[in-house]
Amino acid sequence: MKKDFNVIIEKDEDGFFVATVSELKGCHTQAKSLDELMKRATEAIELYLEEQKDVKYPFDFIGVQKITVQERSVKYKKSLSQKRKRENG
């Protein structure tokens, strides 16, 4: 039986591509190129399925959404910690 899996690909701070298989908890790999990453991801999935005999397939993967938030400034963090010190001390 064939099964499709979704692979989330990110690039880490060292320049490696990192693949995470969202449906298989703990199934991930990394490589320097995308071609190598896909080979390794396929192998990681196959090995995972060999080891985990009772895999329960989850609902369909819907997608990934990027959300942008404003970082708090250092000034805000300092004033917040000073406020907490006044309240506690």
C-alpha cells in the first residue's frame, strides 16, 4: 500500500536543510542539498514504518501558515522586570 507523507523543509543556521515528517512523530533528517534531503527523508520514512508496526495515520495535512509578530524591545523587557521587582520587593 502506498501512502503520501507531507515533509516540512526548513533551513537551519548552519545552512543545512531539515525535513520533518509531520504525520510521524520524531521522524526527521537533514542534508546539505534538497536532492539529498529528499532521499534521506524517504529513507527515514521507510525506516520509521519498519520500526513502528502500528502506525495510525492522522487526518489530512492542511498546510503551513507564516505568522509575523512584533518582537518586544529590550526597553520594554527591562521596564517589565523592574516593575516585577517593585511588586515583589
